[in-house]
Amino acid sequence: MKAALIGAGQIARQHLSCLKTLPGVELAAICDLSPATAEAAAERYDIRAWFTDHRAMLEKVRPDVVHVTTPPTSHFGLAMDSLDADAHVIVEKPATSAFKELETLVRRAQEAGRHVIEDYNYVFNRAPQEILRRIESGEFGAVTHVEVLICLDLLGPGGFADPNSPHPALTLAGGAIADFLPHLASLAHFFVGPHRTAQTVWTKRKSSLLPFDEFRAALDAERGTAALGFSSSSQPDAFWLRVYGERMQATANLYETRLTFDGPRNVPKPLRPFFSGLEEGKTIRHAALATLLRKFKGPGALEGLWELIARTYRALADGSALPVTASHVLEVNRMVEALKPKEQRP
Amino acid sequence: MRALVTGANGFLGRHVVGALLARGIEVRAMVRPAARLEAFDWPSSVEVFRADLRTSRELRRAFEGVDVLLHLAAVVSGGEDAQFAGTVAGTERLLDAMAASACQRLVLCSTFSVYDYSSIGRTLDEDSPLHQGPDVYTRDGYTISKWWQERVARRFVEKYGWDLTVLRPGFIWGRDHGYLAALGQRFGRHHLVIGPLTRMPMTHVENCADIFALAAADARARGQTLNVVDGPGERIWTYLSDYMRGSDQPGWRLPVPYWLAIRVVRLAFATVFRSATKVPSILIPRRLESRLKPLRFENRMLRETLGWTPPLGYQECLERTYGPTAPTATGRPGAASLAVANRRFNFRNRFSKSS
């Protein structure tokens, strides 16, 4: 299969590195508005052709799959053009800046017999997948509730609040936090399904360019409830996922490799916390070492992106079910829409 | 003559502005939109142009009435992609704007980092080999972006027939920038000194600024690529001693011969870190070489082409960097020259009042 990529920025590096490892996938072309950026990526990843005009690339290369890794507001037009060129589209989150655009995109894909896959990379990290395995085996019990909280310093160096060069995500409803809503929503959707109702709180604690720097939400969904949040004040940076089942509970930090389970134990009840604590300590020590070692090599916390891309290409090659389907994308984005602030500033 | 200076409020840029003014050259200083300039005390003749090379749409206006561009701006912090976007894509946008103007003269600030240290035997000079793609992508983000910046500039020059001078400074030091990457590895106040007797390719920021102003004004600089060092350089041990005394940061220094360090790092890389991609620079052999390989550095081309000698000697540079109580070569505060040094220090910081 021939793959092409539009937008050779930071996240593109992960897409390209992953694609280089996939059997049967040819990195055929790359496109960026900056000629040097496109050419440098082509040199580095041994890509045959580079372009500054995506339409010229689509026409000349005729890729099977196009990865759209540009700033969010440009996704819709580029993805539509790629579908028109008869390519499947893997698009970075958020897939579009407005839900209507997403509906148009999905409809266009269905008409063309192509697929649009939005990047829900954290769903495919090892921790959520291991929790899923235990759910499917019956060991975990039915999920009743999920909590997802991202703590990330948006105002720090290299963050979203550079006064000289405003980050493209600041144009989204909700500002920089809106860039993370697909992560929160995709994880909630993964464990408790489509939402029925959502209550949100958007606030601003610090003076900055950002319209909001704190976000909380409570959702009622088809298979349980969810509490979602984003804090740009709480430190250190963390990506907490807690899943509550009828037999077990799981806690993971998706920025690290930490994943602990707490469940029934074959010991007298008063001793349960003691043995749980011992096991949790041991698991965390092992995870600390694994987190350190993975800093030297590979995608790190973006391991789920590699997994999602690999699964997608396998599914496209053998015609099996995609890891992210059109209904997933629509349901997750309906949830994202419900989470967005009603006004841009509090 | 009017010069446009990008990165004008940066460490080198603020001194280049002063050096250009001292030569009677009018200055348009390009700074980022949110840059604070109160501390610089620039004369009113300096025209400030606010723009960010990554995003600004009005770059063409910056070239109105400009005879020479001194392009110093580069992003030196953040990840590799942020550096590339700021330095390389920013340069593309800037030079696109220049191509639409009457300006035909470019002085580019490059760096020693573009040289392939691994392929250089004894002496690094202007004829030494540069990195070649795709090998360059094994280097750090700064090297990649500066190598590409020079590549982009040369392509524009070839396309539009401009006059180009490329100046490649070694390690630039000065007030608030006394610590250099060539000093080895710092652990808090303590230092692992790799190759303590190695001489560093270094230039004091005021000497470096002087050569940029000279290159802008002097026709002999056209078409030249020149390395910028003040001389053969100080030994790492000596300079580190001066830095620790001058900045009043006492600590331990552990000397390690370069040959031993590079062998250990090569062994570690071949065994433990073989396929790792995110190892600290000092543990990657080729990056260690580019920081610490013992080579000879000289400024012969600079002297012969432009007849330049550094205006400030090492002792004067120490005084500019650390103030009137700067260490002397013998390690004693320069008390005898206190009054003179004080006067010079105040005068020369007219254009460099940093916080």
C-alpha cells in the first residue's frame, strides 16, 4: 500500500517512524507548505517524493492512504481532497473543528467507499488494552465508571501560550484544552460507550492567552458513567485513567507505563489492603524502570499511535474490521461536541 | 546604509545592533511581537520592527529601504521540530520576503556545528567537511536546523544572485552566557571535565558582533564563508576555572581525558544504547565529538580577508562578562584595573542591559 502524509510537523515524525516499520507499506510522498520541511522529512525517512501542494501530490502519487497531520483547522479540506483522490484518511485529532464538517467528511467517505480514521492513540496504549482484555475475559466485571484526568502545563515553555506565535489550537472552541477533548472522549467512549447527557465546567485560574485552563465534566453513558477533566495547573504532568468494574478497579498513568489493578484476594478481609499495597508497590517499581528504559527508544507514551496505525493498515490490507470505525468517530465527536464550552470565555 | 537585523534582541543580536550603530550604519531591529525592549536602551534611531518569522504575514515591509540583511534569528530551545520550524521554515519565509525587495545583500549567522567533526583530523577551518544528508539527521536539533538554514540561504542566493557572507561563530560567550557546552557535563555545581587541556573554539559576544558589523559594511566580505573565533581559544580547564570564579559558583571538577571518554561512550553506544534514539547528547559518540573533540581552531581567513583582529583580549572579555571583579589569568580579582574596568563595563553595556 502506498502511504502519503500531509503536514511534516512534530506528530508526523511518529507516523513516519511507524510507517517505516510496517511490512507491505511504501512511504510514497510527503507534503508540507515549507519546502525545506518537506524535503528534510523526505531525506530523513527515505521518501521518494516531496511536495508543497497537496493536490499535486494526490494527483501524481495516487496514495492508498493519506495521513493528515496539519493544524486542526486545515484537516477538513485536506481530508476531503484526499477522499476525492480515492484514498483512505488517517487524520490527527481533532478531525475537524466543527461537528458538521465531520458529518460531511464521514458521509463523503462512505459515498466513496473509503475510511476516515481519527487518531485515538491513547485508547491503543498497553494499559487500556490490558484493562480491556480483563474486561473481555470477565475477570474485571462490568465497567460502572471511568475517570480520565489530564494534568499538563499548557502555559510552560513550548506550550500553547506563546504570545509571539499563537498555537493553532487556540482558535478551537475551548482553546488549547479542546485539542485534548478527543483523548478524553475516546477513552470514555471505549469503556462506557456513547454518552446520553453531559455536564461541564470550564474555568480559568491563571492570566494567559488561553480562554480556559481548567475543565471538568460528568457524563452519563450507555454502559456507565464518566468523569473527565483537564488541569493545566496541577503538576506534575500526568494522564490518569481509572476504570471501576464490578470485580476490579484499574489505575493507569498513560504518560508512563504504570498500571495497577486492585481486586478480590484470597486472604482474610482485614489483610486485603496490606497485600494489595505490597503488590501495587511492586508493580509501580517495575513500571518506573520500564518508563525509564522506554525513554531511550521507541514512541514512548505515543505507543498507542503506532499500534493504531499498524492495526489500521492490517485491517485495510485484509479487509477485516478497522480499530476505529465511522460510528466510533461520529459517537466520540458527538461527545466532544457536548463537552465544548457554550461560550468561548468564562 | 541601512541594515535589517533579525534576532536583534538576542544575546548576539543586541551587541550586533550596537556594533552597527558604532560604524554609522542605520539599524532596523526585528524582534518578536511580545519581546520586551525596555532593558536595551537603544537610541531612537533604531527602528523596531515586530514580527515572528514563523507566522507574521508582513515580512515584506521589513525590507523597505534595507541594503543588507543580518540574519541572526534562530530557535535554540524546544524540541527538534520546534527548532526546525522556527529556524528553517522561518528563514524560508524571511528570504521569500527579501526576494520581493530590492535588498541584495545577506550576512548569515551560521555555526561551527555544521562541520562534520568526525571527519576532521587535526585542524578545523573553512575547508573542513560539512555534514552530509541524511547523516546529519543523527545529530541534535540545533545542528540539523542550522545546517538546513545555511542550505536554504545558499539556495536563495543562487536563485536570486544575492551577495552572501556566511559567518560561522564558535562558542559565543559573554555576560550571563559564561557557561559553554564545550565545558563537559555539569552536575549541579560540579563538573565532569572531558579533555581539560583541549582548546575551545570561542568568541566573545562583543568581538563576534564586531565582525558581523564589519562584514555588513566591508565589500571584501562578499561571497565569503568565514569561521569566527577570537584566536586559538582557551583551554577548557582554564576557562572553567574563570567561569566558576567569575560567576561565584565554586564546585568540584573531575578531569577525564578525551580519549578515555570517547572510548567509553563508543563502547556504551555499541552495547547498551545501540538502537536507542533518545540518549543524552553526551552519550552519543558523534555528538560528543562535536562538542569536545580536541582540534585546532584558527581565524586565519578572517584576518587575511578582512584584516580583522579581535577588539577585546581575553582579560577584557572576562571583565565584560563578570564585571570589574572578574578573575585574572592568575586567579586574582583585577583590583588594579577596577576603575578602568568599571567605566568600560558601564559603557559597553549601554546596548546589553539584560535582566
